[in-house]
Amino acid sequence: MTQADVANQLFVTRQTISSWEQGKSYPDLNMLVRLSEVYQVSLDSLLKGDE
């Protein structure tokens, strides 16, 4: 999935996704839940990197 694909699903800009990936900003809790749904991973995996 590209940054643009994820951005479209979350109704944010591609630049927002890029900023999160680079650690320049962070998504809020509601967006974290939506990200976990988009990537089909648990919040624990998303936040802590648990496998």
C-alpha cells in the first residue's frame, strides 16, 4: 500500500502519513484505531511492534 492509498482510506493527506512515518508528528488515538484496521494488525502490534 502506498502512502496515498492509506491517506485516502483515512481521509488525511499523503503528507500526514509521511510525517507519521518520519516521527515528525503522531496520530491521535482514534486515528491509531483506524490505522490498525487499515493494516489489519492489533493496537499492541502497531504501538509496540509485537509479533
